[in-house]
Amino acid sequence: MTQPRIIIDVAPELEDDLFDAELLARLDALGDVGHTGGSGDPARMAADVVVTGWGTPALPARRGPDDRVRLLVHSAGTIRTIIPRSLIEDGVQVSQASAGMARSVAELALYFTLSLLRTLQGVDRQMHAQHDWAAGQSFGLGRTVASEMIGVVGASRVGRLYIEMVRALGADVLVYDPYLPALEAERLGVAVVPLDELLTTCGVVALHAPVTPETRNLLSAQRLASIRDGGILINTARSAILDSGALERELLSGRLSAALDVFAEEPLPAGSGLWGLPNVILTPHLGAVTRHSRRSQGRIVLEEVERFLTGRALENEVLASTYDRLA
């Protein structure tokens, strides 16, 4: 009996991060495993299973007459630039491993929240720059999580983990998410409110929504202006959710503080007005980049391939009906 053909179509350095020796051995036990080095070799479509990731060249819109691919497992988050919806409609099953990244992103959002509430980014910079103890005390009194009403835009996997973390520290949480069922909101211990109410009520606003036609530019200049003075914005999701120019103007004015892991242009241009602002934390889109998240993603890929080849239901399947709501 011919073994299933499994192609890992990711760059070697990413493959090393995803799969340790144990995971690779388990993949090898499932079938004939090939490695393209992330080249996007057209022969990948002749395999039964293809594993994709960051940097994998986009797949064709349709299977050719000799293509037999039946499962695509994306080892990262968004699939829309790599796996077209038409392949799902053509009968190919698709899964993604974004669940493996969720905790790392949520932890970064929590770190951002704690740091900005205590103005630690400014304290640290002042002490390093001036070698002066008193300079680090010049930012005044900070705030605690338990004293805050925190607003979460998007009860995604990351959003739900973030909610659990800040509620465990005593925060009250409001959520804007038209797709969050009432029973799930009750389980999370949150109140679901309209977006405009969330923005005017909460001292911290954390973005955890995907980019969809509904969420693109969701936080317009007008809505950003409605966040109360001294408000904090956390964005570890996608920059297209908000008006980046309007946010930069708000931050330059000093009215708001922000922690940003994602930007309209990446890498962030050298001429950006965000560089050096004492009320802004900048990180280079590294929310999901931890050793733990990479191995978690690799394990999810392996387990989805195992389920598929043994006739079991996928746990992280992407359907045509859910394709547009992905991050």
C-alpha cells in the first residue's frame, strides 16, 4: 500500500522552530515526508498533505488534473495570502495552527497593559538616559489593573485568553464582538456592549479582532478621539483595524498612550513619528514569536495530520463559511 505523501513547504529555519526530533519522527511515521525549504515547488500539489507557513508562496486557485492534495495545514495564523478560498470550495480541507500562538500574544498584550498603566516604558527610558533615580520617579502615580474597566475589541482566541488574564487580576471587562454568543460572554464574565460605549467607558482598549470588511478602519479618527484623555490602546492584532494616521496624531499630542506590535507599514519606517515617544511602546510584530508558541504550532500541525490520515475530524478546520473572519 502506498504511503501518504506529506510535503513541508516552509523555510528550513522555521521548520526547525516548529518541529523537534520527536514531532518529525511522528510525522515520518505517518507517511513519506518531503521538504521543499519553502520554495513553493509546484510538485507540492501532488502530495496528499501540504504544510505551509510564513513565507510559503501562494498556492494555486485550483487543483490541476494531476494534483491530489487533500489537506492543507497552515502552521501560522492568517491563511488568506497563501491558501485561496477556492481550494476549500474545490474540496480540499484546510486547517491552521493559530491556536498555538494565542497565549504568547495574549501574554504580550497583558505585559503592555501592565507597563502602560504604570508608565514603566517612560520610567525605564528616563533612568537609563539620565542615570538619575529621581528622573524615574517623575512620572507620578500609576494605575492598577484592578482599578480599570478594560475594553476588548474582538473575543478571538487571543482576546479570550487576555480577558481571563486581566479578570484574574481584578479588572472589569467590556467586550465588543457581534459574534460572541451570550452564553460564552457569561462564561467569560464580561458584558457585551456597542463599540462606541466601550471606547468612551474604558481606560484601556485592547484590540484582538481579525481584519475583515467589517473591522477594517473600525477605529476611525472620530472613534479614536472618543477615547477618554489618558486612555491606553493596545494593538497586537492588525493595524488595518484602525486609522493609523489618526492614532499617530493622538499619540504625538500625548492625549493617549499605546503599545503597538503591528503597523500599517512593516518594518516601521525610520521617519515615523512614533519613534521615541515616551507614551508609546513599540515591538516589531513579535507577539507570537516565542519558543513555546512555535512548538505548540508544530504539535497542532502534527495532530491535525494524524487526525486526517486516521479518518477523524479536524479540530482547527477552516471552512468556506469562516474563511473571511480569520485573522
